[in-house]
Amino acid sequence: MNGPDPDALAAATSIAVALSDPQAAWSPAPPAGGRAWPQSLGGGAAGIALLHIERARSGHGDWNTAHTWLSAAVCGELTAAANAGLFFGAPALAFVTHAAAGSSGRYRSALTRLDEAACAVTRTRLAAAHTRIDRGERPSMKEFDLIRGLAGLGAYHLGRHPDHQITSDVLSYLVRLTQPLPAGGELPPWWTDVAPNGKPSPDYPHGHGNFGLSHGVGSVVALLSLALLRNLAVAGADDAVGRICAWTDRWRQQSDAGPWWPGFITTDQVREQRVEPSLRPRPSWCYGISGTARAQQLAGMALGDAERQRSAENAMLATLRDDTQLDLLPEIGLCHGMAGLLQAAWRMAADARNPHICAEIPHLTARLTAQLGYPAPSPELLDGAAGAALALHTIGTSAAPASAWDAFLLLA
């Protein structure tokens, strides 16, 4: 790996200083809507707290600032309702509080209460998911995805208590998700009957199959692979990863710019057995190479499949060397922008058989640094300055996150 990058660390520090005061972070006020609610990981105080937690845990920030942001995150009424998940409500706050606590015993009482709420949410969601499978129906995206579903809840439980029964139960459900439905036909069992936005649409009369790490089966293969790499005994997990990989292999595309995977496919594409080159997603974390290549690398590592790992790393390397692809990410954020590609590339480089990914990271870092500031970005974690600062902090310190913050992206 490359050594620490002082310029990247300075850029991350500058952002963190600008975001030190919750009252001043949004000017003049937070945007309307739920994304900026305090207990939102993507857009609220809970997400921005992760930046200050990582800085404090790595010795580059102070705990007072981290605690101030944690306090801001819990200032409203806590929800553990049907819309709660890794990115919102009690599970989101549990993830952030666990990142702050580590093995220190810090925030023990609060974390115990949040953990109980996250477990209760998860059990309710698991019961509904198994009932749906028993009926032989197709899933909704929000049943299993990372942002709203059980893959996201599983990411929390895997990091918090890998040996807990709730963690095993989530992983076992994800294995079952990959098993054929009675009337599945040629479509995989994770095929959904809705549009990519998660809602029914006449434009998607037969739904779609989603590859993405944010809303698709990419989250399932990544989480199961991470569990296998941690030597958790989950019956059928390796077979489940293999079933997903067989499907993604079927739809992997090849171009002069390297291999790539679609963000999603429709029944028309299944019938025609073709994906138009123009449908290649930009290389973002949510649907593009940043997420899909890392998920494939993790699967290759978990299954001992050196060729799969090599193919994933070659896909990432080809993207990092293609300025046309990089130009498709003018945003700075983790979800849709350059920060997500940078953090994914760093994680892939750390595990790579291919030594050349490392060499491209300084160029990527320079691109992200140049994108900061104009126009002034939102402070939020998922698409704004806090997420960019976290990715730059990783490069600046050349060390795996002390808080494991990028587990919420299923990059590690």
C-alpha cells in the first residue's frame, strides 16, 4: 500500500473543522425532508458523527466534538418502526454508537438500549421475510437491500456481535433468499416486481433484477462473503454466494475499457440476452464498479476463486485508468461520487492480488481534492462533505478505518 498522504489528511481535517459545530454545519438550515433528520445515517447528524468518531478513534480528533454530534443525532424521537434500518432510526444510531464505543466500554448503556431496539426491528423483518418466502412470492427491494432491508441490518449485527443468534438468523435468511422459488422460472429468486426506485411502475411491468450494492443483490453477496471471510459457520453460505456469482457472471459485460456489470436488468433484456453498452452505469458505489467490483472481489476471496478475484481487480484497475469513466463522477460523495470510488479502490488495493491498483490511488485522490468546495457541498455523509472527508482520511492515514465506518457501505 501507499504511505500516508499529508495533503489528503489536511483536506480531511479542513472539512472536519468546518463541520465541528452541528449548529453551524447547515447554513442557513438543513434541507427539507427526512434525509436530514438527526437519526439519518445518510444525511443527518448520525452520519456526520461518524467523521468525528473516526478522527477521535484514530488520534486525529477530539472526543468532545464526536460526543457533540452524537448528542445531536439523538435529539429527536427515536424510531424503531417499519422504516427503521441501517440508514435510519435505532439501527443507524446503534451502528454509529458501536463505531464510537469499539471495545472501550464507552456509551455502554446507550448502546445496550439501541442494540435491543435493532434486534427487535431485525426479528420483525425476518419474520415477515420468511412468511413471504413461504408464500412463494417475490421480495420487495426493501426486504433485503442495504439501505432499508435485512442486508443493512445484517451489516450492523456482523460488526457488533458476529456470534450472536440474530446475526446467524440474518445470514441464514440471505441464504434462503437465493434459493429458487416454486414458480421462479428463469428469473432469480431475488428478482423484484417493482421499478429500481422500489415502487410499482408501468415502465417496469415485470420488475427488474438489481445488481447494486445499495439496493440490489450486490449487498447480499458482499455480506455473505464477509461472513465467510470471518469464518462464521452459516449453512449454505458458500452455495448462496456461488448462485449469485453465477447470475452476475451471466450478465458481466466486456468492453475496450474493461469488464463491467449492469446496474439492473429487465425481462426484455433477459429475453434478448443482451445489455446495450450505453447502459453501463457510471463507476459509483451504489450501482457501478465501486460497489460491484468490490463485492466480486470479496466473493472471490471467500470462495477461494482466484480468477473471480483477479477479474474484479482488473475491472477496477481498468476504470481507474480511464479518465472518461472518472469524468462521469463529478460529485464528491460516497454514494454517487468520487469518494465512494476512492474508498472502494483503497479497500480493493489492500486485498488485491493485482499490485497496480495502488498506483492509481494518488490520481484519484487528487481528483477528489480538486472537486471539493465549488459549489459548496452538503455536509452530509452519503453524498456530501463528511463522506468525502472520511475517504480522504483513509488515504491520509494509509490505515484501515479505526471505527470500521465503511462497513455501512459493505466495503469491509
